[in-house]
Amino acid sequence: MTQPLRLGIAGLGTVGIGVVKIIRRQAALLEARTGRPVVITAVSARDASKDRGVSLKDYAWETDPVALSKRDDVDVFVELMGGHEGAAKDAIEAALATGKDVVTANKALLAIHGQALAEQAEGAGRVIRFEAAVAGGIPVIKSLTEGLAGNEITRVMGVMNGTCNYILTRMEATGQGYNVLFDECAELGYLEADPNLDVGGIDAGHKLALLSSIAFGTKPAFDDVQLEGIQRIQLDDIRAAADMGYRIKLLGVAQRTARGLEQRMTPCLVPANSPLGQLEGGTNMVVIEADAVEQVVLRGPGAGEGPTASAVMGDVCDLARGLRIATFGQPAETLQEAPAAQTGLPAPFYLRLSLLDKPGALAKVAAILGEAGISIDRMRQYGHDEPTAPVLIVTHKCTRATLDAALHALEATDVVDGAPVALRIEEL
């Protein structure tokens, strides 16, 4: 009889229990598809007495994930605890050192320590698989490392945080403000324990750093990802974007330019009739542009028990079949240090300013933008009852660095109240 593939699962939260359920429910199907049984031999979590809705009595229990990772009856260590330091990192390093392959959903760990872990894995003849770390149930990593391996990737972009997309689309649909919908997400359990990981763009930035590494053959460089969250988006921005034929998305974009590797996770305006513009609720989407295939659009659930456990099991099945691919799609020693682009490619921008009701205020704004070499495509001022008036401006193409310098000059005047909001308009 063919030897089973034996799993040790560390972390029995939503995703870990989802993996247990799939293995119990689909045992025959998994064996038929991989040619060998896939079984769980041991698990680890903080509380062995907790009712998790599924029986775990058939599995050995370890309170220490590092001890689990070293067990002789474990072939693949499945890390579903999370966290970029501490137990998760220690356990993965121990698993690799004792001859285990690793499957993980830990985007933060790989975005920060991925290069060192990949080198350790490949030095030991082991592999790390992490489909579940990016975009939930969407097989985007397999698409880049396998299906599109013959392509030169030119750009990767996408909506990779379902919570942010839920808030933005609900703002438009309901007319409710950001704060109300943030509280709704908290009640629904959509937010991370640290909400800034979601709404601040950090969670999605981790994912972008991993995709960028695979797409461009570079060492993961999360510190080089430009991050901006959605906290300052107001209903006025949502409505103004809709009036112009756009929708606002927290959009990740990675592309290699003459200025270096550009990586940004920021709110952007995208055409409302584009695939990204039509994306609703908590769904994720990744768009890959390449020389031979031109454009591929991948859409699906970005989180949750079933989708993320499905991605974990895709990696487990590949290991059961004997499919072994370098962590980031090519040997870690060949990944390049990519200089970060100090200035992104030029683009039009949407600006929202709050102007004090003073004579010549608009003229002063136009003059400062003009002195910076930024031309105005259109401008709209709304009626108001307050001492300040909202003014919306769409610029012609300029770099963000040029725009930031102009915005700094505007903030120093006596006509602008508060910090302006600037959103890139991304043509797809």
C-alpha cells in the first residue's frame, strides 16, 4: 500500500478546522486524486478542551507547535497560527530543520522573513507552499508559478482585502459613512484583532509583496510597499468618483519600471465598468498582465473557512503528488534585490480639498498646482453652509512625488483647511 502523507496541523481556528473537515469529508477523493491517503496524525492549539465543532480525538495533541513540527509521524507541517514572529516562525524553522515540508497561510511571516525561510527550505531539500496566504480561495500563486511560467509578467494588481472592499461598496450602496460600516464589520467579525491590518492596507500589502516576488523574481520587500489605508475616504469621494464613472478600491499594484520596482497598496479610482470596478462586497480579484497571455483576471472569495482551507489543501495535494516548486517560483539564491521605485509612473489624480471661504482661494490653489507643473483637467466646487467649501479636482498625469510637494505647499497656505485627500486614477 502507498504510504500516506501525514500532516501535523498547528492552529485550529477557522481555517485549521476547515482543513480538518475537508480531510475527513473528502478522504476518498483526496486519495483518488493524489494516489495516496492524506491523513492527520497530530494537531496543536492553545486549548485542548475547547469545542471546535468537529472531533479531534483521533489525533495526537501537542500544546507546543514546535514539538508538533518535530514529530517523527509528521511529513508536512501545516502552520495556521499566524503572526510574523514567535511560535509560528520558530515552528516552521524547526519543521524545515527536521526534514518536513511546510504549508502555511501566514502572509505576514513570508512577506517579512520569506527570503531566509526559502533559503533554509531549499538548503534542506524541502519546500514551503503558501497558496492560502494570498487571496483566499483564488489560485493566484499556482497561476504565477505554473500556468504563467512561460510569460514575462508586466503588472500584477488587485483587490486583496475583502473587508476594505466590503466597506467601500457598502458606503456606495447604503449611503452610510466609513465609521458606521467599520463598526458593522467589527460586529460581523470581519476585522483582524488589530483592525489597522485590514483598513490600513497592511494585510493586503503583505500579499502584494509575495505576488511581486513571484512575478518579478525579486526578494520579498514588504518595507518597500507604499501603504495607505481607506480611513480618510468619505461619502463625498464615493459619490464624486461615481459621477465621473469610477469606483474607489483599495488597489494593490506591482510593476517593474525604469525607476525600479513599484509596489503600492493604496485607495485608487478604477473605471466602474472594469472587472475591478464591478467587484462587490468581500470578494477578491487579482489581474495579471503578461507578454504572451496579455491579461488574466482571477476572481473569488478572499477569506473564510472553506476558501482558505481549500487553498491549503491544494498545496497539500501537490505535495502528496510529489510536485515540488521553489518557494517563490525559482531558486531563492537567484532572486534579485530590486531597487524600490522612488517615484511611481505618472497618472491622473483625484483631489479633495476643503477651502476656507476667502477671496482668491481657488486662484491660489490653481497657481500652486501650476507652479508645480500640474495641470487641471476639471474642477468642481460645491455649495456650502459652513466656513469651508469642498473642492474636487482631477489633474492631468503627474507623479505622486510632484503632487505631494504641491499638496504640502497647499497645506501651508491660509486657504486650505486640513490635509487634502489625493487618490490615483488607475486606468485598466
